[in-house]
Amino acid sequence: MSYSRSYKATIAVHYSGSVSYPASEHGGTKSYSGTAYEDVYVDIDVDTAPFDRSVGQCTNKVDVLTGAVVATEAAQVASIKQKAQQVGDTIVNGFFSTVKFEIDTQITELTKRVDALLLDMHEKQNKLIALREQMEKDYHRTADRYGNIFGQLDKELENRVHLLDQPVFMAAGDMFNAEERFMSSDILNVVALAGKENAMLDAQIGTALAKKHARVALNEANTFLCKKKATELTLAACKIDDATEQKYYAPVCCASLTNEHNVQEMQTYSSEFLPKNVSQKLTQSVEINDVPNVSNEDKENIDLYFRNLLNESHADSEHASRVKNIISKLYSTL
């Protein structure tokens, strides 16, 4: 679109210089300077019709190019989307195919391994069953053998006991026969009639004995308390209340034993309040020749103590009774 513009501007022009004139009374050179102002008017006419026609033609061409670019871009986007879908499908299918192949391969390997393990377990089970059956047979055979041995030992022990205490068993048999005859005779009625008087007499005698035993018990309790007090006083006088290092002595038992290979070895047994390594140190330090021979008096005391301890033990079962008899037999052979 054509248009016109008018512009006005004031221009300032600076000037300076010098003028020379001939020599005279006042001759010489004279300088001058100053500024001159001038108004300038400019009219401008701009014809834009050719440019406007060019812009219109360019706009049409740009619109055509824009349409072509948009169509090309749409086609490219559709092609990229299609190719991306194909690539994605190929990758996914290939991944799942690979995973499926790996899983099938592992399943096959694990199936073969499980079959091999099951076969091995089955063979081991058969071996264990056979071993258990063999152990059961060995156990029953050993149990029968030892049962026969202990049965024979019990029978032999019973025969020896009857042989040693034959007078006692004979007296017990005679007393049993006499008791049977007494119970079957008429003298039992006479005994029953005299039982009342005998019971009264026994009650009186028992009362007197109870009083006597009570008096004896009181005297023994008094004696015990006196001895206890004296013992406490003695211990109080013997104790040392001192924090210095002291030396204590404790009994230790040393025994020379012969094992099943007829080899002598030393065994030591210490008190419970001593350290646990005392027995081991004593075993290493004590020689067999250092153990003195036991005197006859000590042997008698040991024999008496052992037999009293064995008689005081109670056999609550057949097994305990058999063990007790075997211990007595083994001690008698020493």
C-alpha cells in the first residue's frame, strides 16, 4: 500500500576562518567563526504496489508449500507409527519367544534333574530300609544273646544264693509248714481267746517303751545340741579372719586301674570344690610307682563300706536288682 511522508529539520552549519588584508595602519589577519541555521523540507512518496503483488504471490506459494509439508509430515508420522508398531511387535514377540524357550529349556533340565534325584532317593531309601532291617536283626540277635547270658547269670546267682543260704531257706520252709499246720488246727481259737489279754499287756508295755524312747530321744537331742554348740565354738576359734592368701588342702583319690587290654593306667578323682583341671594335672604328674600299697586294715574298711553301701541301695526293678547282683559278683572276684 503506497504512502507519503513529509519531514522538516533545521540544520546547523558551523563555520570559522581567517582573513588577511594588506599591510596598512590597521593591516594584518582577522579570524571569524559562527553558526548558520537552515530549515530543510523533504517530501517522500513510497509506491508499494509491486512489493504487495510480490508478497501476494509469495503467500500463495507459501500456503501451497505449507500444505505439502503438512501432508508430508502426516504421511511421515503415519509411517513412523506403523514402523514403530511393527518394531514393537517384533521386539515383544521375540522377547516372549526367547523367554518361553528359556523357560521350556529350564523345565526340561529341572525335570531331568528331579527324575535323577527321585531315582537316587529311591535307591537310597531301599538301602536304608535294608540297613534298618539288618540292624533290627542284629539288635534282636544281640538282645537274645545278652538276655540268655543275663538269664543264666540270674539263674546261677539264684542257685548260689540258695546254696549259700540253704539253712535259711530250709528254716523258712519248715516255718511255712508249721504255720500251715498251725492255721489248720483248733489251737487258733485258743489263741484268739487269749489275744485280748495279750493285746492289753502289749499296749501297756508299748506305752512304757514309748515313754522310755521319748526320754532317750530328749537326752540325745540335748546331747546333740551341746555337741553342736561346742563344735560351733571350736570352728569359730579355728577360723582365720584374714584377707591374706591362704593354702588349703583337699582329699584326692588316686587309683591304678587295669583296662580290658591288661594295661595299667592312672585315674584321679578330686573334690567338687577344686578346679576341674586338678584331676588332669594329677593324672599327668602321678606315676604308678608312687601309689602305695593298701594295707589289710584299709582293705577291710573299704570292703565293709562297699558292702554296706551295696546293701543299703534299693533295687526298685528287676533291671536294678540284676545290676546290683552283677556288681556284687564282680566285686567278689577281685
